[in-house]
Amino acid sequence: MHGYIIARVDVNDPETYAKYAAQTPGVAALFGGEFLVRGGQCQHPEGEGRSRQVVIRFPSYARAVEFYNSPEYRAILPFAHAASERELVIVEGA
């Protein structure tokens, strides 16, 4: 089964966040990750929403966890933390 990373993000420093966003696809690709959703138009018909939604598919749940914990991702993660408010989950697909 695939693994997914789902992030809900409000960017408050676009310049710093751009440093994170520019590098993330290459790092995700090292682990077989493919962006399915990366920003774009969205609605929030239920609950509180964030302005940006991201979904990355990995070959497995384990690969998604490896990506998140990798030194490559950890090196760029401070840009995201400094420039945004976000929630992130790693889930196993059905």
C-alpha cells in the first residue's frame, strides 16, 4: 500500500518558504515520492482550513516515514517551520 504525507499549511513568510518548497520535490523523489497536490484552488466546506494543501504519495508508508526522518529533509525543514503554520500527517493508503 502507498504511504501519503498530507500537509495543511498557512505560509506567513513566502520568501523563506520558497527555499523549502523549491527543494522538497527533489528530496521526496529520492524516496519515490510524487506530489499529487501542491497548493492550488481549494474550498473548506467543513472545519477550519488552511490556505495551502499538499499531498505526496510514496511507494509505501515506510518510505514516507523514511523521507520525513531523512537527513536531507531535516536539513530543509527549518525553512518550513520558520515560514509557516502547518499540520502534517503520514498515513497508509487503503
